Amino acid sequence: MGEVVIRSESLGKRYQLGLIHHDRLADALAHQARKVARGFGKRSGKETERDPASIPAAELAGHGIHPGGTDHIWALRNASFEIEKGEAVGIIGHNGAGKSTLLKILTGITEPSEGRVTLQGRIASLLEVGTGFHPELTGRENIYMNGAMLGMSRAHINRHFEQIVAFAEVATFIDTPVKRYSSGMYVRLAFAVAAHLEPEILLVDEVLAVGDLAFQKKCLGQMNDAAQLGRTILFVSHNMAAIRQLTQRCIYLHGGEVKRIGPTGEIVQQYYRDAQAPREGDAEDLATAAFRRGEPGDELHIAAVEVQGTRGRMPVLPMFEALQVTLVVQVDQAVRDASAAIRLKNDQGVHVATVFSRDQGCRIDMDPGENRLVLHMANPLTPGKYFADLGINPSTGTRAYDLLMDFPLFEVANEGQVQHWADRGFGAMHQQDARWTVEPPPAADTAGP
């Protein structure tokens, strides 16, 4: 058994419902203003504090939290595990499972309500865009400030400075205050600092999704190199392909508790199997589903998903049978020139296909009421279970009207269509439209000189 560098013992975090923790003077003043407003019997339409007794247990469970009486909730409970030096460990779970809460406790951003955690070694973390950066300081100044916070000498930071700037691709803006950086520039520099100043433990949250594809690939390569050098990595992501590529072991959080710890391949498969469970029966309510990412906008929300006209369960389709996926959309405000997208993943977390409405020249205009967006597509998929990220977006901007992640969509079964089929080793797609030809060798040249 190797050296244990992270030991969590019955770790838990409890939050008071309606209680605001004041980290800044502005927060405290805003809280006092709300108290005064309530004293006059007024409440803002955007008020988020609620009477705890009025929140149904089902709603709390839908957000992955357990009621702990009438006035608080447990975001994390009874989390016990050990991580050895040099391990790359994934932390997975649906939104609200307690992943970010766990990382914030490990980094000391927040204190646990119960239990304890012990760590051996310097820790660098990348939990949110801009965490640990001062917006008024330049990129150069933030590099040195973060290095000092990690216990690095100025000489040590100097040796790595050029590598950090080159990796982050911000040389032109290194002497510009980071408050003027885009979110992508921000996260590139933050990751470069965290990865290159040689921390013994590196904690990375889903924040890498802010970067473009090339940068994500570069980050994964850097984390893989760090793991090969014996550094310990904790990696939180909804990208199961990245989790499988980088980590050997996974911690699966569900409803704020550690559901299972084990080899990455086995844990990822269970994660996808569990994602199917909420759809058993006909009572699926997407308003509180674990796979909804964030809150839908005021314009519309995806009320239901149907495959081949079936709602409420994961249908089984034969190989090569054409697909029909319907998004039942409840529109509250008229929407013009929207676009829809479906990204398919198999039960290994591998992204196998994406279909954009805009690529087919489909303009989506929807009036208030129930609208149905229907996708017709061929089915070259090999046997297995398939999940999807489903989104509806405006024509401009980056905010989605509504987005579902890891939604259990359908299962493809081999019902005798392919006699030689043995296992998933043939890949994710069976190319039915391909055509083989046999060309004879060219005729020998028998003509004389």
C-alpha cells in the first residue's frame, strides 16, 4: 500500500436554509437591506430564501440534497475515502451530488460541518473561473501572487514563468489586468499556474469546459504528465471520456454521499446505468431531474423527451431502425430563430455523434404553448445504451434556453440483424451504407519490344 496523502473521515457539510454567509461587505449590506424590506412586509419577486417547511422532500432530492430537519440541508454527508500519492482519481456524479462542495472542503475554502480531512503536500486548485486571482492585478502579478500562495520562491516562479505564459497563450496580455480577460483567457492562465508550479496535489473542477477543444486536450495531456511524475490529481468532470482517459479510480457521489469507489471503467458504467433509473415508469418530471443542467430560462423549457413516440422509459430499438426523437417544449415567450442540438454518447461516455438543426437549414420559431421539435435520423449505432446532451439555444449568445445533460435516450439491441456480432469491440457505429468492391490486378503486358 502506498503513502496516503488525502484521508477523508465521515466528512459532511451542512447549509442553513435561508442563511447567507457573508464573505464581503457588499453581501452583508445586501442581506441587511433584504431584512429591512421584509420588516415592511415586502418581498422581491427574485427572492430565493424560502420557508424550509414549504420545500417538498422530493424537490430537495431532485437537487441531490437531504433535508436535515426543518431548517438545513446536507450538501455532503459521511464521505470517507483515502487517496494515495501519485493517484489520478475522478469524482463523478450528477449536478448537486456534492462534488464541488467536497473540493472546496479539501482546499480549505469552506470548513466541514462534521468529520475531518487530512492532507499531505502542497495543493493547487482550479475550481471556478478566476478562483485565487485578483481582478485588478495583471496576469504577471497574479502568477507571482499565486505562486507565493503555494509556497513557491520567486526564483522557482521565475524558472517556470515562460512555460506558464506559453501554455496559457496570453503573452500579448500578460501585463493587462485580468479583469479584462475573457473567460477562456482567465481559465487558461489559472490552469497554467496551477499545473506548472509543481504542486503535490492538483484539484481540477469542471471549469476546464470553459476552454476550447484544443486547450482541453492540452490540459488533459498536462494532467497526465503530472500523474506520471507522481503527483496526485483529483479531477471532477461530466466528460466521462476524459475521466476514463485520465483516471484509474473514481469516487461516485450521489445525493451528497459516496455511493461507490472503484476502478474508473466500472464506476462510469454504473453512473450511466443509474442515469436510466429516474425514467422508469411514466411519472418523470424534468423540472427536478438530476440531468437538468442549471435552471431553464424564462422563454421556454424542455418538458418531455420522446423516442419513437415513447415517453417515460428507455426504449429498445433494433439495429438499423430509423430514429425519431421528439423534444416537447413548453414555450412561455415567443422564440424566433432558435437552434436545437443533440449530442449522443454511449455507455462508455464516448461522444459518438452530434446533430445540429442549423446544419440542416432548419429555422426554429416557436409560439407560446406546447411545441414539438422532431428529429428524424438514421441509426448506424452498435448495440448498447445511449445517452444525450439535449439543448435549445438562441441564434446569438452563449446562454442556452434549456439544457439536459446525460439524458438516458434509448438502447440499441442486436436482434439478429448482424450474425457475427460478438461484443462492443467493433466500435460505436456499424457502417451499413459502405460498399466493398474487388478489383482484379492489371493485365500483364505481353507485347514485345
